Amino acid sequence: MSKLSIAVFASGGGTNLQSLIDVSRKDVFDGEIAAVISNNSGAFALERARNAGIAAYHISGKKFPEKNQFVSEILKTLENHKINLIVLAGYMKLLPLEVVRKYRNRILNIHPALLPKYGGKGMYGINVHKAVIESGDRISGATVHFVDEIFDHGVILIQRTVPVLPDDDPEKLAARVLKIEHKILPEAVSMFA
Ligand code: GRF
């Protein structure tokens, strides 16, 4: 395949984005992060992008209240940068169907649990880790999967486990899972490349 031109979608702090920025500089895969898109104007992920000299875009439903306009703004940005891989790294919104269909098999998402467990509606952020601890499971982990029309559903590319320890609270578990997210997301992009 030709060189990867990657768009990362992120809503928050963007530590997963940072892990991709860091490896992309080491030539681990043949490609570059060409754009970062956030629905949240205050997302530190946008700041990380700017600091790395990557084009940063705030595209939200608030900024573009017309659905069509919102979708076409995303599509236009992806086309302008000749994007051939989208990575959802802590993107808290559903990607519009038009984008999912146009970039089928070219969209990866990272989820902080072992899908298909603890996925779907309401299963995001700290909620996921709370649910894992409440269930009594002794193992959790992270998953990178392809994105299709159904939330947290597409084909799984990589999963890795971490233990759930007896004195864990959701925050402690989240921190342990996040560490392996930072490893498997760059690995998944390399596999894709
Ligand atoms: C990660 O746990 C990711 O799996 C989830 O949201 C969190 C984002 O963290 N979808 P960050 O913004 O990459 O630091």
C-alpha cells in the first residue's frame, strides 16, 4: 500500500495520540499523522497536535449544527489530507455513517477493555473500568478493532490483557490499561501499514 496518511480523532487528553506521534517519528511504519480532529475545542489532543506541527481541527455539532455541514466538513478535511487510515483514539462521539461507509476497513478504534465484553452504549471512559471491577473479573485489557456501523463491534486486530488487582479502583485499573493502550495502538497501525 502507499504511504499511510493518518487522521486521528480524539476528544480528550490525547495520550494515545501522543503514543502514535512518538512512534511515527521513529519510522516504525511508513506514514505520518496528517491531521487531528476533535469535537472538543478544549481537548489537549489538539494542543499535542499543534505542538507536533500536525494540522489540528475542531469539528463539532455545536460549530456545525447542520448535520450535512458537519459531515461534509469531516469528509473535506479527510480528503484534503488524502487520509487513508482513520484512528479513533478516545473519540467520544459516533463517527457519522457516511464516514464509516466511505472509509470501511480503514478505521481503527481503541477500547479500554477486552471486547466483546464491556462494549456498546454507555461503555466509555471510567464507566468501563467500574463495570469490570463490579463484575469481579480478574482480567481486563485493551482492544484495537476495525470500526463498522455498530458501536464497539468490528473485527478485532489486537487485544492485550492486564490483571485486575484486589485493591483496584476504576482509576488504578484505567491507568494500568492505558499503559498497554499506548503499546498496542502503534502496533495496530504498524500491522495495518
Ligand atoms: C482511552 O482509555 C481510550 O481507550 C478511550 O478513551 C481513553 C482516551 O485516553 N476510548 P487519551 O485521550 O488517549 O489519553
